[in-house]
Amino acid sequence: MAKKSMIERQKKRERLVAKYADKRAELKARANDESLDRSERFKARMELAKLPRNSSPTRLNNRCEITGRPRAYYRKLRMSRIALRDYASIGQIPGMVKSSW
């Protein structure tokens, strides 16, 4: 199980990314628009830099929904390999059977 603080930090980042997504997209579009003059584009970049760092989507990590583990994460199932094995063993994932020999 991951530390509660790390899980909460990730949730906070997800909220900030969602909150600032529209503003960030609009500023990026203005900053990369070649039809605007340089001062306007520079101003847009400065406003973009003033946004919180955690509002950037690149700061998000994939974490297991169940345990919060950041490694060995399956995107399709949104869980780690350990949680996947546990759920497969008790029959919670349809069609998946734990291998044993």
C-alpha cells in the first residue's frame, strides 16, 4: 500500500489538471500562434508559467486505483500487477484465471 500522502498528492494533481485544462490549452494556443506578434506570444508564455506546476498533465503518474502503487501498472485495468493477481485469485475479474502448475 502506498503512503496516504502520495495518494492524496496525486488526487490533488488530478484536480488541478482538470481545473486548469481549458486555460492551459488556450494559453498554449496563443503562445504557438504565428499570426500574433512576439510580444503577445511572450505574454501568453509568461501567463502559462504563472499557472501552478501541478496543473501540468505531465506531472501526473499512473497509480493503482486499489493500492496506490505507482509501478507495474496496467493501463487497461487501472491497477497494479499485485492487485490484479489478488482480484484474479478470488474471481473478481471476469475471464481471468490465475495460473498454477
